[in-house]
Amino acid sequence: MLATTMRRAAQQGRRLMSDGLTAEGKIKSLPMVYIKGEEMTRYAAQLMLENWLEPHIDTSAWEFFDLSCAARDASNDQTLKDAVAAGAKIGAIFKEPTVTPSAEQVKEFGLSKPLPSPNGAMRRGWNGVTISRDTIHIDGVELGFKSPVLFERHAVGGEYGAGWKEVGKGRLITTYFPDKESFEDGEDAIIVDARILDNERNVAVVYHNPLDNVEALAHHFFSRTLKAGVTPYVVTKKTVFKWQEPFWAIHKKVFDENYKAKFLEKGLLENTGGELQHLISDAATMQIIRWTRGGFGMSAHNYDGDMLTDEVAQVHRSPGFITSNLVGVAADGSPVKFCVLSCIASRRRRGVSATPSTCRADGVGVGATPSTRPCWSLRDLTFHLITQIKEFEASHGTVSDLWHQHLRGEPTSFNPLGMAEAVMGALSHAADLSKDEETARKTHEYVTCLRRAMHNTFKYGQGTWDMAGPSGLTTEQFVEKVGNRLSKYLAQESDDEFVDPSASKPSVLLRRAAKQVDTDKVQELFAEFDTDSDGSISVEEFTEMMIKLGLAPPKEPGKESASRAKIDEGA
């Protein structure tokens, strides 16, 4: 009898595991790296882990790392090195916001020495190509942009890795040597720049922009914008900074050879004259404010991308409403090379003529998102294995002000939407990398249910204070509410709640940033444009105000894009 019972239990366990579930009924664990951070976001993430994840997902295959300042200091940053190594091996990473301590915080936290930002080590260790930052949308809730805005920020190069020194008068020469030998013997030296410094005090700065991975960035950008159905723009300051021309040229070549026909077919270039459009960064800052309808994507250099995505976040309510996803590649290849080889293999197995040029011509596979898959040997093509590394985090910081409120025992209302999207992104990528199709399917189903539970909680008027006002939920209440709703959806139970009409357009005055607004200055500004002092602003007065503030939307340029109408080629 006991033996029969045990056999049945074993059979049940095998059946559950073949369904992507453990014997306990949880979704089987897929390898993933989980990086813990600091302050309020760490506290909220722990609530999410305990209420949303651990009740439904086996996390035994996850690797956890603590990147708090205290843990990094105590380990001499070994914990960061270990996290980077694990991320390179596994490929799917969730990261909580972390702190890069200022000089004051080094003293406050009792650290033995300053700590650099972990982001640089991660981008180097994961061969970072781009940081994708997209607007988050909740059906039925107006946030900022009406349609999605997609952004690619080159993950390397620019001012962030600059070397510098303060110097006096003299001659400054920047010299390039092709290799170690030419440096040692002084031959083959190329002078990049030579100038006379005639000020008593100067700062000399040197940095470079790597270009090898810009082709991969371009493929990633165009494949995403094509899939999302939005119009792509490439942003540089090449009209003045001539060294930025190659970034644009590489994008243009990739687009024309692989994507242009597909964008035209979908009608996504109607406002850009049927061509890929370039925007100078100055114009891009204005268009982001004006193009509140959304429906566009931008690809930019590292610094410009950092600045412009901050602007996107402010138009779209706050940094908590855009994603942040570092995309890198394993050290053994590039996503573009993988896609071309994979395409050749697929076409030849189907008996179709295939070369790298034919695969690029018909666009099959070139813009696809690669995962861990083999590419079979074909004539002169050898076995090739490539993993796309993706690290997901929220676009905001650790939210220190709410953390200090929490420490004082005061109620808080932290909106975890950005972190939730990051968790869901990491889970989805882990599923995409998995060869266990059933577990991957279950994981994707879980992500769908979690997103639905969270979005519906906002739509039902049960959001955090920044969305629902003073009657909204606290940090803990919101996490609990979403957790309860998630359990219902996973069990395929109906939801008895109804959409709250008042939740469809949350006031901007509910944002925490609104507390920093100088209301007296606002009143002065209003009075300046309320020319007849009747307590209201007419359309004429409003138009005058918009023009003076530089916010007046231009007329639609017809077939010619706004940027082509010479906003593009300014100073």
C-alpha cells in the first residue's frame, strides 16, 4: 500500500515537473541573477519577493548578490565581481537600484573608501551594447505619452569614461599608437589633435567612442521599433561634432540594407519623407516635449541618451514609468553575427539558397532577438553559440526620502511599477533562454498575470498615493493587494472589482515631485500671462505663453518631416 502510494506520488511529481511545475505546484526555477540594492527600493523589492514571487516560483536556481555599499565595502568589491561573472554566465539579471556613495555618504555609511558606480563594471563585463528605455503604459490610464516611446542609449563611450587633468599654459597633443610595439619604439604614431593652451588654467579631457558594436545597436533598435510599430529617429550632434558622423552612418547603412522596405510597408515613414530621419540633439529635446502622442523611437550616443531619456521620463510622469534594460552579448560573438548564421542554417535546411547577403536582404533573422541556440556547421561556417545578456532595473534611484520616512516609522506609499517591470523582464528573458519549453511557457504566463494584476490594481483606483491620492494604498497595502489579485489570476478566478473612472487620468499634482514646486512663482507666472487679470487664461493668452516658453507645437510639415524642415541642421 505504501509502495503504491509512493509510486503515485512520484508519478504525480513527474507529471507536475513535466508541466513546468515542481512537486509543490510552483513554477520550476530557471537560472537568473538577482542583485540586491539599497534603501526604500530594497525594502519594497523584498516585499515583492515574499508576496509575488516566492509563493508561486521556485527560486532555487537564482543566484543572489548583495550590492549594498556595506556589502561591497566589506568584500573589497568582490561581490560586484561575482555578480558580473554570474550575469555573464546566466544571461538574465534583475537589479535593484544601488547607491554610488558621495564623499559625504562614504562617511555616513562608515565605508573604508569611496566606491565606484557598479554600472561601468557591468557594462564592461557584459559587453554592453545599448540601454533600452521605454515608456510603460497601463491600458485605460493616461500617464504622459499616448503611444509607446522606445529609446536606445549606446552603452559605452563618451564622457563617462573620460580621462582628464587640470593644466596650465602650454601645448597639448593627443597621440594615437596602433599597438604596443609602435608605442614603445615611437613609430607609426598618429597625432589626433594638437593645440596651444593660452589660458592660465585649463582642463584637458580625453575620451573616445567605440564603434564596433554600433551595428548591433542599430539592428536591435530597428527590429524593436519595427515590431512596436513606431517611427525611428537617430539622434546626434554631427552638424557640429563631426566625430559623431559614423554613428549616424552605421545606423543609416543598416536601416537601408535591412529594414527600410519593411518600415515603408507598414507606413511608419510617412512623416519622415520615406527615409530614416536624423535629429540633432537640440531638436530632439524639443520634439520629446511636443510629440506627446508618442509613437516614436530614438537611438543616441551614451550621454545624449542619458539626458534625453530623463526628459522622456518627466513627460511620461516620472522615472518610475519607464524601463531600463542593459543589453549585452557573451564574449563569444555578436547578436548580428548570430542572426545571420542562424538565418543561413534555417534557409539551407529548408532547401532555400542562403548567404549572408540574401539573409540580410530579406531581413529574416537579422533583427531577431537571439538566445542560447546552436548554429550548425555549414561549409565554411563553424559551430557558433551566442547568448544575449539582458539586465533589467528600474530607471529611478533608491528613493532615499521615503526610506528615511520608513525608518522614522511614518507610512510610505512607494510605487513599485518600474521595479515590477524589471522583474518581469528578467523572468521573461530567463524563459527565452531556457530549453525547457513548458517551464518557459509557465513563466511567461506568470508574467502576464503579474502585469495584469498590477495594472488592474491601478485601474480599480487602488494605486499608491502618486496615482490615487491620499485615499490610495501604502507601500505594504499595495504589494499585498497586487499579490492577492495575482493569486486569483493564476488560479483563473474572476475579479469582482470594477474600473474606477477617476483613476483614468491621475493628476500631475499627485506626483512626489509636485511638492518641490514653488507655488508663489507659479502664481507670478500665471499673473504675467493673465493680461486682463480675470483669473483665467484665454486661448490667445495661452498661445502667447506657449510661444514665449518655447513649447508651442509647430504645424504639421506634411510629407516633409519637422526635422527635415531644418530643425535638423541648426547650430
